[in-house]
Amino acid sequence: MYKAIFGLLGLIILSGQQLQATPSRGTPGYHNDAYQIPVLPNQLRDPVGYYHNKELLFTLVEQENWPAVVKLASALTRDYQNDGVTWYLLSLGYRQQQRWQDAIAPLKRALQLGVRLQRLPKWHDNPNDMMMTLAELYGALKDKRNAMVWLERALQARWDDKPSLMGRSVLSRTPNPHFAAFAQDADYRRLVGAEPAAELDRDARWRHDLHYLAAEIRRLHVSAFHRMSEQAFAHKVAQIDKRIPTLRDQQVVFELMQLLGMLENGHNFIIPAWGKAGNYQQLPVQFYLFEEGLFIVAADPNYQHLVGMQVLTIGNTPALQALAKTGEVNPRDNNMQQAWLGPYYLSLAPVLQGLGIIEHTNEIAVTVRGHDQQAQQLALTPRTMQFNGFPELPRQHPQSGPYWSKLLSDHKALYVNFNAVHERQDVSLDAFNQQLRERLLAGQAEHFILDLRDNSGGNGFLLPSTIATAVLFEALKPNGKLMILTGRNTFSAGHDLLMGISKLTSAVVVGEPSGTRPNAIGEAGWFTLPYSGQIGVISSQFHQQSAAEDSRIWVAPDLPVALTAKDYFAGKDAVLEAALSGLSGTSR
């Protein structure tokens, strides 16, 4: 299950790891100390030779020839001591050979100087990651005192996968082995968010989870109080604490969702599907918001006959009013994200109850209207929640996977569908882009269409090769059209790609406004609540992808196209058709 979760949910939570601006609140441990670090003497006698050896060092790392990495990195750091990259790679070479003690000093030097490993995205070069690695090195040496010091520093610097330390992360179900020597010690367990003692009663455990979440919001969120006051936050926490004895488990989770909702920016959510207590039930249908209203676009096998029907009411609440209510639990960057995720929250029965849309969750009345324009009331029975990623509009594509391409010969256009920023198993993103460039260099296309409508994120380190392909196209075909298709799901790393290309080209944006802002609070710090096991994320970085003064709430399309249910259920892709019409300068 967790492999699938990583592949689908990871599209959002690993997003946009490039071009991070300084966060709005200071990050303890690695900011504002550059004036204390001297520039050490340059011992180089052969600068060109140094450059070639540094290039060779990258190759040795890619080959995982660790003894050779240590030998060459040692020479490079001896000759020139002001480059954090060579110090980092020296430490890496030692670490891969389990030479824990030798790895510490060069990693501390790398942390002082700072590191960016553009060519080696596999390795973790963020300051808080290096702090965590230092904690692991000391842990492997069974030096608990220093391990705890660096562990605390990493967490204070918003290191964002705390649950993995106890094997309670979506990404890792095995406790971190470096801390095995003291993993059962009370102070370590308290620091890493271990499950509370068994003797706590139910209410005390939920209170523990509540205050743990509140503390993680304060620790992880880059600017938790940019939209609300600390007093309002503390008041909400106190209210939930007081009400816990009167609430069922699912109702407590709803209150925690409301608490996250107060943050009012994207990348903050709970997924109540995988916990030990408080998991949700979900309706057997998927809703989607079109221009005409809310419709059912997918359904479980027993409800397939409902696909294509418009939803008029849920309970006694008009569908669009119900959708508006979900804003309480949908912290978002803009209201295109509400159009995207609001329908998802409408599918969660306890959310409907918590928002006052329904009274009971065992059976939910929904009024729908079909092609005959006759309204009918249905009773939908929720089933156990299944989360396979946030919803996309089901599309009939000839291919699937995170990226693929097709030559549209009639339009002399190369169409690239890029719906997730992560690697395919059969061809890397770099290799895929090399294939695209070869087609462009061969003169196979006069126009380039990049479809980002379903791209809600992934690993931002993978973006440069696609940006380079778009820049190459415009250089090769100055009279051609570069079109980017966008929509409400264009979010996180998918949006970073839109921004990266837009800054360097004259791309024409087609479709809907995007699901986030050019400059936005993003990233995703994991939490797992100690008692209930409920999993979620908190936004932990500020991403400045545009000018500091860019206050746009989304990227508006140059060629706006409305999404209508009429077009969709007729199998018509109005956005792509508009882009193709735009290539020739004609209009519909």
C-alpha cells in the first residue's frame, strides 16, 4: 500500500524543492552566521585541473565508487577549502563506507558553507537534512549526547519527516537504525513523537494528539500566523481540548482538520484513511465542479449509472453551498484550489456531518439530475475511505504514466503530457527530455504543447531538464508557438515548472487559472499523530518562483477556456482544441 501512496501522494508532498527564498521567520541553526566564517587561503596551482577533477568527482559519485570519491575529495578539499560541495561529497564517501567518525568533520564544514547538488538530486543537501545526518552519524557511534543535540537542531530547523524516526512515516515503516542504541529511552521517544504510554485513557490520548499537532504546526510551518493570530490559534486548541470527551473519534479528527484549515494556505491537510483511530468513511462517487455546477465523474462499480449526473443537493443543502462550506477544512492558496479539492472533501461523510450538511453518516441523501432533466433523490452508503491521491478529472488518454508525448502531425505540434513530477521506471525524465530534444532538432514539430493540467506536484529537483527543453524549442523555432495547458490541479512542483518556463520563454498559457500562486508557502512536513496514527502534512517552506513584488493569486491564462460538463461528457477536450486553434491563429 505504501508504495502506491508514495507514488500518488508524493506528487504533492515532494514538491518544488528549488528556488527557495529565505523564509519569513528565521530558521535556527543556519542563517545569519556567514560573517563568522572566514575565506580560507586558495592553495590552487592549477585551477583548470581542479575544475576537471571536480567534474570527475561527480562522475565517481554517480558510479558509487566510494573509495575513489574519498581519495579525490580529500585532495580537492585540501587544495581549496571554500566549496561546500566537495566537503559534502567527502563526507558522503566516508558515510557510504560506514566510516562514521571520519564523515563528521567534513559534513560540519559543508553545513557551514552551504551546499547545492544540482547534478546529484538523490542526495540530501538541505541544511536540516545535513543536521539530521550528523545526528545519525553520532547515533551510529552510540554517542547519544551529540546525537540528541543535532537531532534537536534538525527539528528546530524544520526537518520534515519526523515520523520516519520511529518508522511511522508514509515514506518509511522501519525505525531509523542509527538511533537503535537509545531508541527506547524516554527522552528520545518524547523528542521524536512516539506513541504515548499505554496507561493513558482515550481522552488523554486524543489530547496528547491535539497538543502534539499544535506543537508541530508551530515547529514546521514557515509562517503559521500570517493569516491568524496566535491567540485565535490557542483559543481553538483550548476549545478542542475541552470538547474531546463529548466527541467521537471521527469528530475529533474533523476538529483537527479545522485547526489546519485556519492556516489558510496549501500543503496543509490530514488524510483520515490510515490511522488506528478516527478513520473516515467516503461516498462511493467522485464529484467535480464544472461551469454548470457539481457533477459525478467517477463511481464505484455499483454506482456507475450515476456518472454524468448533476448533483443538486447533499442532504438538504444546495450542492454549491455545501461546496463553499468545505473551505473550513480546505486551507488553500487560492480558490482554484477550492474548486479542485472542495469536491474531494464533499466525499468524506464525517466532513459533511461536521459542516452541518448532514445529520447522520450511515446513509446520505443526494439529489441528482440526469440527461432527462428529472431530479431524483438517492441514498448513498459510505464505505471505508480509500486514498489514492487527490482527485483528477478522469481523462481518456491513449497513454498513462507521469509523462508521455505524441506528435500531432496535422498541426505540426509535439504534444507532451506531464502530469506528475516523478520518474518513470522505464525512462528517466532526463532521458525522456533528451528524446524530445532529438525530435525537435530533427525538425519534427513547429509547435510545442506542454499539458500541465493534472500536474499537482512531485520532486522539484527533476524540473530543470523539462525547462531546458522548452527553452531549446523556442530558440529553434522562434516563429513557433509554445503552449502550456493549465488548470486547477496545476500546483506545487507542477506550478514551479509553469513558472520556470514562463520566466525564460514567451509561452502562451491556455485553460484555467492555476491552483496556487507564483510566490507561495509550500513544501510539506510530515506528521503522524502519536496515538491515533493519523497522517498529514504541514507547509514548511516559502517558495519564491517569481519577482518579490509578484502578488498574483494565480497564473491567469492568456487563452481562457471554461470547463463545461457538456464538453467533458461528450468526450471533447475544449482546452486542447483551443490550443490547437491558437496555433493557426483561428478561433472557434
